[in-house]
Amino acid sequence: MEINYRDSRPIYEQIVEQFKLLILKGILLPEEQLPSVRSLAMELSTNPNTVQKAYQELEYQGYTYSVKGRGSFVRADQSLRKNKILELRQRIDEIRKEAQELDITMEELGVIMKEDKL
């Protein structure tokens, strides 16, 4: 896990996004324990309160759950990935509609998407 100090997003948001990606990709498995707040804070050279805030946000969004005295764990919930796919489809629909409004064909849109795969 890496923090980009040039990124305009707060550090806790960067931590949240990286954990969400690891969970959605299946790199972090259901019921797997996240690093302790203290150890991750030391690893990232950041304040433990920042990591704690990220963990609270992950729990609020439904990606993790906490057990008092034991730490945070990945939630065993297949709907997270399904919800993310649904969200992506909605964003794709919005892009498709915007492209149509600008008279951009689906072929042109495909070329644009391929160009961004550098």
C-alpha cells in the first residue's frame, strides 16, 4: 500500500480506495484480518488516527467489520462486487449518453478507451 502525497485526496481516502480495490479484486479474502491500525500507520508513516478513520469508513461502506479487541476483517459479502459492477454499468450508461449527445459514435468511443490503455 502506498500513499501519494501529491494526490489532492486526503490520505484516509487513498487508504480506503486501495483496500476497496484489494477486496474487490479478491486479493484480500473474506474473513481475512486487516493490518492493525498501529502497524499500518507505521508502515505508511502516517498518524494512527488517519488509518483509524479509513478503517471506520471501510466499515461504514460495508467492506469490513470490526471485532472489539481483535481488529478489522474483510466482510464476506458477494454483493459488494455486484454493487460495484452495477455502479460501473451506470457510469458507462452516462458516458454512452454523453457521447451520443456529442455525436460520438460507439466506435469512436471504443478508440478513445483503447487509447487510454497505455
